[in-house]
Amino acid sequence: DIQMTQSPSSMSASLGDRVTITCQASQDIGNNLIWFQQKPGKSPRPMIYYATNLANGVPSRFSGSRSGSDYSLTISSLESEDMADYHCLQYKQYPLTFGSGTKLEIK
Amino acid sequence: QVQLKESGPGLVQPSQTLSLTCTVSGFSLTSYNVHWVRQPPGKGLEWMGRMRYNGDTSYNSALKSRLSISRDTSKNQVFLKMNSLQTDDTGTYYCTRDNYGGWYWGQGVMVTVSS
């Protein structure tokens, strides 16, 4: 199975900060990765698909990138509504695997 | 409009079998894959398994011995059955449809395993 190592597990940042969350894949997944945002009591919402593509309706301050086996989600200027949990999912190979999640809090 | 809705018992006794239904609308089960994903309280997401558009299934390696996913295309429903439930199976269970531009999710159903 492909392991997705997500970091950090939690972080606190100030409004306006640049924030980056990373998932490292244990095997090649191409760009077959989605980032989800999840707020308390809600279902996950897709933010980035195929590693670098902005999902429908997602603000342009969100972006996705890849460097080798490392996949990153970046928020260029943190807003209060971005406080949430973030999860990556690889869909290159079955069984699909999620990262362990990142809890993003606002300072 | 794509919609998915999970239904099933909120409480299951230890060692019993969980049966959940995902009822979909706005798309055909013979054209898209539907997955089951669960989330223990306060923890991350776990992919459980998939019903492929052609009827094939795939399962999480750790759950494969206890898990079965099936469907009834005439009723637009996908079913999850998992046996030998334990307390660590407590959590929210989601059905979700994959899509190149992002996935569609149901609202989830909370399942508590307790005597």
C-alpha cells in the first residue's frame, strides 16, 4: 500500500501568514492527489485536484504544488475562514490512502 | 445535481454487523465509482472501499476480511456491510463519488459501537 506522510499534524498561524502543508508519498503517485478541507461537523470539501488544479469555487489564495514525492498545499494569505482540517488523498493506486490530516488553527 | 445520502443505524452492538446504505441521485452508478470513507471522532479519514462503475470492488487491506460493498443499480443504492464490529469502528461513515475535478460527498452518518 502507498503511505502518505502528512505534516505537520497541527499548526497555528496568524491572519495573513503564508501556510504550507505537505504530504510525502512512499511511491510514485504521479500527480494523482487531492487536497480536502474539512470543517467541524462537515463533510470534506475538495480544494485541489490532480495535485495542482484548483477545484471549483476555491479561492485563488489556495494552491497545490509538487516536488518529487512531496506534495504541498499552500495558502498564500491566511484568512479566518481557512481554519479547518486538511487531508491529502492519493488515488494513483488501490487501496487509496489518506494522509493523517493537519489541523490548522488561527493564532 | 449530484447528491449522496447515507443511512443506517446509529448504534450497533459489539461483535454485530453494520449495514449502511448510500442512496444517490443526479448520476448513474453504472457511470461513476462510489467509495466509502470513515472517520473516528477527532481523527483522520480512512478509505474503506470502492464500488466501481462496472460492479468491481476494491477494499482497504486492513478491513478486507470484514467488509463487503454491493449495489442495486435499479434503486440507485450502494451498500456497506462490515461484520465483527468493535468500539474502534465508532465514527462517521461517508459515501462519496469520485470525479476528476473533485469528489462529491454525502453528509455522513454517525455510527456508535457500544453495548
